[in-house]
Amino acid sequence: MKNAVAVWIDHTQAKVIAVAPERAEIVRTIESGVIPHHKGEHEGHPRIGPGHEHIAGPAGHDDRYRHQQLEKFYDAVLKAIGTPDRLAIFGPDGARGEFERTVRAQPALAPHLKGVIPLGRETDAQLIAEARAFFGVPAGRMGPSRHAP
């Protein structure tokens, strides 16, 4: 098996998982830095009340800024994964679909995309297990416990 990479992605972060017969691990976590999207603000309506100090700008301004930030985030993820022989994308609907479109727009990377799978937030161990299962790589054999008598 050549190199296989799985990416779990949402709008706040991406986890890049390298999968090989002898090992699977999260090799990089990338934080997006994108400000969460709040209903009402995207239409230029400010949030009012305690704890809502954000005053929205002109209609669409916040959406354009957020879109630019997400594009930078997706570009950073593309750089982190390079051009693997096999690629899978995991994650919740929004970011997963957006990143899939970003990948499919890359002529050198698109043919390597083998699957796009809905998956909510999981622990790192669960993400690694999902990536192994997707690529058909059994979990590595565990040696004897260091804590065994």
C-alpha cells in the first residue's frame, strides 16, 4: 500500500491522519481561526443583549470575511496533505462538503479522492480507527503491556 491520508474536518479544525500497514496516526491538527457563524449576523442584523457585543457590519460583510478565512484554512489543509495516493475526507456536512469541492478543484489531487464520509466529532483514537477501517488496514498488533507483571 502506498501512502493513504484521511482528513477529518469541520469549520474549526482539521485532523490529518496518515495510514500505513504498520502505523496510523494523527500527524497534524490545523486550527481554522474562523469566527463561528451566528444566525442573524449573516444578514447584517446585530446580536443584542449581554454577551453579544458583536455589531454586524453591512449585509454580507461578515459572510465574505468568513468565506475568505475558510478558503485560507482549506488551503492550509491542502498543503498539509500533499498528494497522497489515496485520500478520504471525514466530517460533518458543511465543512466536509466544502473541502470536498476544494479537493475536486485540484487536478492533481481529485483522482486520489476515494471517499467522503459523514462523521461527527470523535476522539483521536476513534478517528484513527475509522481511517484504518476505510482503507482496509487492520489495527497493528499490540506488544505485551509494559505494566504486565
